[in-house]
Amino acid sequence: MPDARDATPYDALLLLSFGGPEGPDDVIPFLENVTRGRGIPTERLKEVGEHYFLFGGVSPINDQNRALLDALRKDFAEHGLDLPIYWGNRNWAPYLTDTLREMVADGRRRIIVLATSAYASYSGCRQYRENLADSLAALEAEGLELPKVDKLRHYFNHPGFLEPMIDGVVESLADLPEDVRDGAHIAFSTHSIPTAAADSSGPVEEQGDGGAYVEQHLDVAQLIADAVRERTGVDHPWQLVYQSRSGAPHIPWLEPDICDHLEERQAAGAPAVVIAPIGFVSDHMEVLYDLDTEAKAKAAELGLPMRRSATVGDDPRFAAAIRDLVLERAAVERGQEVTPCALGALGADHNLCPIGCCPARAPKPAAAGADSPYA
């Protein structure tokens, strides 16, 4: 275990997230940021924006990141880790470039980045790295001294990420009526992505049918299902399912969709379903709308008892996992031998994204990887 107080050579942690609107007037500008360069008409953005307007035009993601920041600062302080924490978003304030500019002004020269995405994929990893490169390029154009930026490894199989989700599934099962509890099916849900993006996810040697994206989710689902069986004595059937599909209908995306899956389970005689959103760090809009609104309505229509288990959010165990990952990476950078903490069949993921990992649709610079122009 690395020294619990030594984050050297890092002098700051950056929480890097997606961002979200915080009022009705923010919704369309936010969606324009998200879809910039894709040629999506404003009328289509207004249709998507209705999801946000149902909740007052406010995405919960920013408040959830504020709660995670508080949890991280509390954990670091309690364990004597003196590492300042900053927050920047890809698509809404506080914007990543502004935050990096602030960090440079504060004298931060070696930054470790926590992205709020636990798995390998273009949209879940490389796109964050591209945004980092864009922001560093903007600071370079301003004549600022650039910091060295690294990114924490994927944490999908770290115990501190898994244990809160295991608890959530067990609690959701216990909340079902007793007569349907033992036969309940578990639907492990994550964001659907184009099958081509899934197939090219992860390092080159892991690419292929579903790539690292599907493999990592299946590993997490199996770990949770095994832990639930150990705790409850019941071996619940389960399946990995997908949600939040967007884009042109002629492009293949990962399936089955969660609502289609609920129909299939009801037709197959499943007495109840627990939906476990393992692909998401917190209860942001895609959980709030696609699961708590659409999937819940579909289950009610089918007469299928359904519960939705909690995401990790600001659970203290997740905050402790991030501290562990920071210290692990810091020790590696100091040249120490470290045994990384990871469960399941896949082991700890790479610290440095290799060349060809989760490639972009069009070549674009990406920071914090083996191909970074800002090494």
C-alpha cells in the first residue's frame, strides 16, 4: 500500500465531468455544446431538451459533482492527504479550460485527472483526453506554462466502486414484495454506444466483438451478481442491457434496450426486476429520465414490479477508492512497485492509454496517453 499521505509528484487533482444545465435558459446552449460539429438542428435539440424541462431545466449532475467534491475533500483531509481538488466540465460551467487556467495561475504543475466515467470507450475516455488536449492547446496559445496532466486508470473493478453498487442491489431486492423477491431478474444497465465504437474500445489487442467496453461491464455485472448470491443465498438471473441510445436509427447500437428488455422479461415470466445502473457514477439525467421515468413507466404498464438500485455517487467508499488510485499512481510515477487494487477476471487497467486505444472517428490530439503531444 502506498504512503497514505504522499501524492508526490502530483500537486492537484482535477475532477473532470460532463456538465449539465442549471436552469431552463441553459438547456439549449448546453445541448449545442454537447453536439457541436454534428449538424443537429435546433428543433431536434428542443425535443431532447424536453427531458431537462421536465425537471425544471436542471440536470442533477452538477450538484452530484459538488457532493463528490465534498466527499473527496473530507476523505483526503481525514487521511492527511494534502492535495487540492479542482473541478472542470467538458460541456458546461465550470468549463475545463477555465479550470486549467485557474490551476496554472495557482502554480499547479503536475495534475492527476479523475474522469466521471469508469469504463473504456471513445466517449468515456478518449473524448475526455481530447478535451484535455484542446484546453492545453488554448492555454499554450495564451502563452501560459503548461502543466503535465495524467489521468487515473479506469476504476470499474475497484472495490470502492463495486461495494456501494452491491449494497444497492441487495437493498433493492429486499424492498421487493417477498413473494417475487427470490425470482427477481437483475438488469445491469449502461449507456448504449454504437457497436462500432464498442468494438474499437480499449487497447488494440482487446478490440473486437464489443471490445473492452462490453467486457468490462460484463465483468462488473458478474462480480455484483456473485456478491449478491453470497449475501442473499439466491442466484438471481441477470443480463447486461443498454439505455440512452441517440443518433441516426440506421447506425447499429448496443442492445437490448432496457424497455425492450423489460417487455421480454415480463413475457418470459419474470416476477420482478431490479435495474442496476452500473455504467453511471451518479444519478444524473440519463438515470433520472431513462430509468426513473421511462423504464419505471414501462414496468408499471407491464405490471412488473421494479426497483432501481443506487449509483455510487458520493459514497465514502468511492471517495476512499479515488484516494487509493491517486496514491497508487503517484507511487508508480515515483518508480515504486505497487500492487494495484482490482477485483474480477480482468485485473487493474492500464495507467497510460496506449496508441490505438479507443480511437477517434477522425484523428485528433489527445492528452494523458502514449500519443499525447503534451508529454
